Amino acid sequence: MGQATSSCQRFLHYAFDYETPKTLVVPSTAVGVVFRFTQLLVLLYLVGYVCVVQKAYQDMDSVVSTVTTKVKGYAIINGSAHTHRPQFGDVADYVIPSQGDKSFFVLTNMIVTTNQTVSHCPEDPQPSSICSEDSDCPTGLSDLRGNGVRTGLCVNFSNTIQTCEVISWCPLEKDTGPPEPALIDAAENFTLLIKNSVTYPKFNFHRRNIMPHVNMSYLKRCEFNSTTDPDCPIFRLQQMVSDAGEEFKEMAVKGGVLGIVIDWTCDLDWWAGQCNPKYSFQRLDNNKNKEVAPGYNFRFAKYYKTPEGEESRTLIKAYGIRFEVIVIGIAGKFGIIPTIVNLGATLTFLSLVPTVTDWILLTCTKKRHFYSKHKTTHLRDEDDENKESMTMGTSYGTQ
């Protein structure tokens, strides 16, 4: 019975005893320095990292953007200038698509196969198409690495080689590699106009890359330069490729992919008027292995009708530079909610400083047993006080 009463009393004391903090002054310079230094670290974190670096007191919004482009320029194909029929072209011939999207292709080199018609011709020599008799060429077989559907005949490709005959656009393309130097390397002098409008919907903020002070007279004579003319929205192709660390004449031979990055990262609290785009350029395709599938190319055809009504075409394997306009950006503006959240987090960190210092005091100091003895005072009935436990707080100094 006595044990039950004692257990009940212990439970009541555990449940209902009241603890109140009491200041304990520790005359230790070392512990005081640790306490203030830890507080200083928390405040530096709040001011230096949270406020200055992360700007965590701001609401953030991502950019919404639209881009249109227009390329201008013309060129004569290399080697044709002094012939009786020079081959001349402008952006309608060399820029695909012509309507001006944020992604476009500029033709710089090509392999042209003219006067193709649907007929019978020998397949190009390769291990699967070389034959010695008709039985080596199953009728109707379509070799995915070939150029057409087999007719079942083994015919002469040359005086020494026989290949399977196919139904295809004949004569077949002779792809021995792109010409060097590139046929249209004069495209380096083409210019590109970028019109970019951005919005930060959360802040109802709108901006264009064509600045308010820009007029038509300025646009007719300006050319972008990151140092001398960073506001001009007109770019020379050669300069963009050079800023990406590449040589235009080299890149023009086999083609490639170039990124035009427009960065609209802005602080709208104090410098909204200075929210201007920052341009950078980089090659996006991996050109380290120049032997396996290098550059960028595709095929397209132009179709004609012969006087006899037969359809023919000119096949063009086009090499060139594909330009991708990439718009990125985040804007920040003061917000009361993130400010309160981060202030509360900082106060929480500050409240942990005494706990850290107490641990050092009771664990790492020479007088830790003495401090531990005075850390908590228990008041008993024989002290003419109500029976209660009192836990003391601690302050640090040199009193």
C-alpha cells in the first residue's frame, strides 16, 4: 500500500510540479566569449546569407517570355562568283523556318543531288547490297540502311562491283562528306534581330529587350557588343559564334547548335529600372567526338515537273547552325510572409544559443561539476517552502 502511495505521489509531482527559470551568473570570460560569438554567427547568417545572398525576405516569380527573330543577309556560294551563272541566295533561301521563331536554322553548307526521278538504279555498295547473282537480292526487301526497295536483280554498279537494283529516287545521293571550306561561309555576316518581351505576373511587371530609349535610327546602325553596345538587339552571327568560343568557318562546315541565353534575373525592390537583359552564348551540341555523327544536318527536297509531266526533284543535304534562343530569369520583391518566416527561423536559432553554451559549460569546462551542482536547485519541505522543483536559467559574464 505504501509503495502505491509513493508511486502516486511521484506521478503527481512529475505531472504538476512547476519549474521556473532563475538567472545563474557564471564569471567565466571564455564561456561568455563562446556565447556572444555564437550569437554573432547567427546574426551574420541572417544578415549576410539570408538577406544579402539569398534575399529570402523577397517573394519570387519566374519569367514568362515570348521571342520573335528576324535574320537579314545574302551570300554568293563559294566558287560561283566568277562563273557565267553565279549562285546567289538571301535569307529566304538560307534561313529555315522563315517566319522567325525562337529556334531557327541558317544554312552554311550542302550536298546537292539534282534531277532525281523515281526509277531503277543500282544500290550504293555496302556489305548488305553487294551481290554476285539475282538470288542475292530478294524482291521487295527494304534495307533500312539502303536507299530503296529491291527489284530482285543484281546489276553492275561499276566495272568491278555488282549491287542489288532498287526502286528509288535516282540517281542516288553521293554523300562523300560536306565540302570544305563551307559553300556559304559568308553567312557569318548575316545579322539577327531578337525581339523579346517578358512578364513577371505576380508583380505585374513587363519589359522588352528593346529599351525605351531605342529608336529606328539607332536600330539601323547599332550592332550588339557586350562592352560598347550591350543594349542593341541586333547580333552578327560570326560574333555570337566567337563569343561561344567557336570559329564560324569551322563550325559552318558540318554545322552545330548554338544557344543564345537571355537572362532576366532582377531585383524589383530598388533597381526595377535597371532590370535589363544579359546575353550570353554557348555551343549546345557536344562536339568532342568529331568523328561520330558530328555537327547538325538534315535533308529536304525541291520538286519540279519536267516538260513531259514527270515529277523530279533536287535533293539537298543541308549543313548549318541551329540557333536556340533560351530565356531564363527570376525576379524578387519584398514580401511580408517570407520576411516573417525567416525572422522566426532566426529567432529560433538565437534561442538555441544558450542551450549550446550550457552544453559547453557542463561538458568542456574544468568546473563543470561545480556548475552542474548549482544549475538546478530543489526546494524541500524542511526549507519551509512548498515542495516544488525550480530550474534556473543561465547568463554568462565576468561578475
